[in-house]
Amino acid sequence: MEGLNDSKQYIVIKVGNEQYGIDIKYVDNIVRMQRITRVPKAQHYFKGVINLRGEIIPVMSLRLKFGLEDDVITNATRIIIIKLEAQAAVGIIVDEVKEVVTLDDTMIEKVANSAVEDKNGYLSGIGKYNDNLISLLNITSVIIDKEPV
């Protein structure tokens, strides 16, 4: 139907002082922080792997991926299990999971390349929710983008 706004649900997370939104369709699970087994010679932002109900899942630090200081593990720290169509599941460590919000097209500004420095294409837009701005992650490019080692 014409004129109907598409709305999507996003899980709002905190990484450092920023709030990010992840399209809920990619979120398979949210688990508490647990022991991560290190993997040698992995990219610096890969923390290692966890065993989640018999499935071995690589875990990466969004903080390190975004060039922030290393994770400080608190009671609020969570591992979000992301499932992309073409990829196996990947866990991402976030400082906190805040809430689930529903945003429609009118609440999302596309990221203009000149205005926001996003050379990796990690953002799909900026969501406006109440008085908060939420950077909407293009989670596919965050996970698949390989930095030079």
C-alpha cells in the first residue's frame, strides 16, 4: 500500500557513551557475559569463542572494532548473538542492552556521507526516538568488514 511507513524494531545498545540500534531481525539471542576462549592470531577486536548450547560462536568487541578502549565487564555487559543470512552466528560484546524501540521511516535520517565520518559504512542511519539519537548500525558491514591486521 502507498504511503504506509515501514517500521522496524531495533535493539538499543550502549557502547561507550553512545547508543546504537541493531535491527532486531538479526538478533538471535542476548546472553550474559561468559568465559571467552582466546583464539591465537585473530584480529585484535576478536575476543575468542564461546560455547553456546553446543554451538561454537566467535565473539568480537564492538568497542575495539570502533577504536574505543577495551571492554570493561560489568553486570550490564551482554553478548548479542547476531545471525546474518550468509554467515554463521557471531557474538558482539556490548556495554548494555537498553530497550527495544520501533522506528518508522519518518524517524530515521539517512547518513549523509559528508556530515558523518563513516568510511566503513557501519551506519545505516540515525534514529530519532523521544529526545535520543540512536546510531543505527549496518550490522552486516560491522561484522563482515575485515580490517588490515
